[in-house]
Amino acid sequence: MKRSICGYRSCFAALVVLALVPGVARAQNSDRLFEGITDHTGAPVAPARTLSYTIPEGAEGPMIFAFPALTVDFYEPLTPPTISDRFHFDPYTVSVQSDDNPAGLPRRPGAILIPFAALETFTGMYIAGGSDGNMPPGPDSDRLTITVGSYAGFAGTTLLDLILPEGGKGGEFAPFGALSVLFDVEEPNEGQPGWQPGIVSDYVDILDLTGFFLSSDDPTNPHYQGPPNGIIIEKDAIEWGRLDYRLNFQSDVVPAPGTLLVLGMGMIPALLPARRRRAR
């Protein structure tokens, strides 16, 4: 009987702690929208320009996040280094809308579904800009690829794949856009046993991306006007220099509840949900 009373006391203490700290399971939660800008070695290209936004849990939208223009110049590894290419995109925006309604958000026609298997973590947009390199069967070329909606186990959908042959003194100029892509992000349904398909918890929309890729050895080309945010030195005459731009979305998972409320009560972890977001 004494043991039973202690058990009730533990349960009661746990409930008191939960009452005193409402929403503790969600206090650490947030969604992140962030860039990665690196070269072919994985080194940061424009660290001063790279942005990261934190979206507090429970903030319903749509919320609009601005990403400024990005310009990266490529240089051939000569003495002195010689400019060969420029990648540029104009300012664009990302709209994020979340919903705590247990029924979730409705699916949208034309939106790309990010399934529950992605664990609400994906790369909304991946831009690869490669300068030079031998691309058989033709002469050296530059290449621009834009892929959207990739996550672990899925390489995404290619929106744009341009190959620019070396254009001599005048160069090649390839504009793109305006590109917009919508994502419906699915969350597992915590109310069902096991790992079951969930509901749409977030809309993430990339809006009106425009830009260009320039391949030119002429430093007086008007598209070279204005300073870049960063530069990339091509590795050598055979291998590419490459810009990798990623726009990532990540939805955090609640830390183990026991680490938040360790008060000597072993029952607390069993009383708190392991996942975030929706109270059932």
C-alpha cells in the first residue's frame, strides 16, 4: 500500500510540474528557414550574406521572409586570376504558413508534397552553378541546375538544367525565372498507432526567383557591374569550380521530455509526448 501511495505521489508531482510550466514540451520548438552557400570544397562562399530565420512554434501565417540578391563570381586559377563567370539571383521571398489545427491545412493543387517520411526537413531549392570542366563529348562548358523539394532518400525535381558552351569574348548570358514553387509539408499523425501518414502542417512557398548565369572572359561585360557577395576560384583547367546554394526548411523535434523535467520522477518521460506541435 505504501508503494502504491508513492506511485500516486510521483504521478501527482509530475502533473503539478506540468501545470506550473504549461507548454514546456513546445517551449523549445521552432521551425528554421536557412541558406547554405558553399563552393565545390564545401567552404562558405558568402558567410556575411548567408541568412537563417527562426519561426516560433504557434506563429500562424502566412509569414513572409525576404532573401536579398546573391552574386558570385568565378575566377580561373591563373596569375593573376581571371574572371570567367558570374551567377546572380535577384531578391526573392519565401512564405511560410503553419497551423496548429489538428485537422491540418488542406492540400493545394500544384503544390509539391513533402511526405511525412522527410520528417519535416527538406531542401526547398538547390542551385548548382558549375564553371568550366570537360563535359564530353563537347568543349568545356558551364552548367546551371535548379532542383526543388529534395530530402533524405529523394533527390528532388529538376526545374532547370542549362549547359552554356564557352562563348568566346562575347560570352553566353542565360537568364532564368520568374520561378515559383509551392510545398505542402506533411506531419505524422500522432493520434494514430505506429508511423502513419500525417496531415499537412506547413505551407512553404518560394516566390518569384529570377536571375542569370553569365559565361564570359570579358571583364568589361556590363553584367559584371557591381561587386559580388563572394568569389570561387576554379580548381584547375580540368575540374569545375562550383557554387552550391541551398534553401533549407527544418522543423525541430522536441527534446526528450525527461531532459527538461528531471526532478527524480522516472514517470515524467512517460507522461509527456515525444513529438511536438499538436495537443491531442
